[in-house]
Amino acid sequence: MDSSKQLELIKRSCSEVISEAELKAKLDKKKPLRIKLGVDPTSPDLHLGHLVLLNKLRTFQNLGHHVVFIIGDFTARIGDPSGRLETRPILSEAEIRVNAKTYQDQALKVLDKDKMELAYNSSWLTPLGAGGLLDLARQYTVARLLERDDFNKRYKSGSPITLLEFFYPLLQGYDSVAVKADVELGGNDQKFNLLVGRELQKDAGQEPQVVVTLPLLEGLDGTRKMSKSYGNHIAFNDSPKEMFGKVMSVPDDLMWKYYELLTDEDLKEVKTLHPKEAKLRLAHFLTGRFHGKAAAEKERGEFDKVFSKKEIPADIEEFVCPKRQMDPVDLLVETKLAPSRNEARRLLTQGGVEADGKRLSLGAPLVVTHPFILKVGKRRFKKILPHH
């Protein structure tokens, strides 16, 4: 495929390419490029926000290029300050090791193993030592780091910025030098870090990498970027039921962005569908991608039973009631259908809890003499069994 057609595919859904002319020149050489993506293992799960970047990596692989997938086990000790208005909590090395363990397997749900190398940035950052870090620090000024929007806001507001956070862009940039990256991908909040990589490569006598940024994917709350720390994420390792249900809870106006960034569907064609059907199609696609077609079909059927036909799902968890009479608040907390007593009270007050189709009230004791279905909201169920 000629470089112009490759460039067109690469640019789809991207925020920015710095610069297109440089990328075209690299593609014109007709040699496989080294495409870098770094991910810090700050949690055990990759999620659909990462899928935006991994899909673009797969596009590069399909065009014959080579992916360098970097697990930032060294940089995770600092925490990426991009978009943060406060210092991240520090993770222990043990936590980082546990989180990093499954990243390769999760990434290979999207990427071609034969066109990818996996690297841990501790393998080159640890040997730098104090002398190497001092040399790295000489290559950038505090004034330039404070040009970065999030640092600038924190500095002006008096919020603390640690020296370690100043080091983060330099260490991520050095990753590009270490792996000789031709292109680096990142979310559009990563632009500063990615540009630092270009500068450090120039200082090292390398041809600077092209920077490709992509939009951030908002999570289930519809406002903040998807993140496990915000509790608004859909993880690669979510069960088929969780994944299907979570996608169905995505706000309607955000659904089209999910289509654009996570699928190859024709957005114009999808927008001709009724929003509910469009969302079912999206949930089926994403569940099928990570769990297979059969699992996606099963969850589509279960969803139809519960929501369209008002039936009860087949695989409800059972809970044996510890006593004959229980306060509904206690029952909701013990069955984990409510995370706290306050939330349980709120659900009961709003009329969102039913026992065999009858609405439960706050304060009215529940006598458990026979099995029944406890339902919270539209899609959370437990089968309650009496104590024997």
C-alpha cells in the first residue's frame, strides 16, 4: 500500500499528527517502522480507554509495521502527572509487579504477537543510575516543564509538584531513545510527554519520532476520562455479563464516540438505527471481541429477557438469609446489592427495590419464609433463600 493510503488509515480518528510530512517521509522509505506505546501498570486491568490506542497500534501492524509495547514498571513508581491537579499516590513495587503481570496477555487480545515486542522500562531506566538521571535532567529546564498546562495550573494555585513528577516526562521521553521509536502514540493529554521524546531523540542523534495523539474516551459517567480510579471503566477482563451491561449503560450521546473510536463501523449508517438497537449492536460487538460470538449472543438474549420481555435472568446468584426476619437495609448490604447502608436507604426511599415484583419500603421488616427474587434497579438480581 502506498504511503498516502497508509497515512489516510493512520489518521482516522486521530487528534493530531506531528507532523504528517515527517510521517509520510518515514512511510515513503517502505521499511517497517517502530511504533511505541507505553502503559504504566497503575491497576491490574486494561480498559476500553486503552483500546483506542491498541486499535491504532493494530492498524500500524496491519500495514506491516512493528509495535514496541512498553510496560512502565519504572515510571509507574512516579505516576504520570498528565491531566492531574494533584500528586498521584505512590504504588509499591509489589503492586506494580502484580498489575504488570497480566498486561501482555490483555494487550494480545488486540495486537498481533508476531509483530510486537514487549519491554519493561526498568530494564534501561534502572541502569541509568544517579549519573544518568543527572545527565537527563540537564537536557530540560524547569521553565519549559512549567509551560505544561497541568504543571502551570498547579504552580499558580499553590498545589504541590514533586521533583519526581518533573522527572516523569524526561523518563518517558528517554523510553523513546532506548527503543529508537519512529512513532509514539498517546492520548491527547500526553502531547507534552511525547514531544519531550522528540527533543531527547534529537539530542541523542536520532531521527525524532512522529507524535500521534488520539482522543480520550470518557467513562460510564459520561464526563471524566475512563479510569479505574474513577470507577467508570469497562475492563478487558470484565465478565461477558458485566461488559454487555456496562456498555448498555453508556449515555446515548456518548455511544457514537464509542463507535468512532472502538469500531470500524460506518457512523452514518449506525446513526440511522434506533439508539437502543445501536447500543445493543455496540454491546454485542465489544463483548464478542473479548469473549467470543457465543458469549455475546448469550448476553444479548439475557438482556432481551430481562429488559424487553421483563423476565428474570437464568443465572442469578443465590443468598441464604441468615435469619427469618431482616431489615431490607441489612439485606441489601449483606447481598452486596448496595455498597453501604446509606445507599441502601436511598434505593429503598426512591422505590428501586422489589421482592418478587412488590416494592419494598424503608423501615418495613422483611419476613423470609420462602425463596424470592430480590431486584434492585433494572438489572441487579439475587435469589433469596430462607434460613434452615
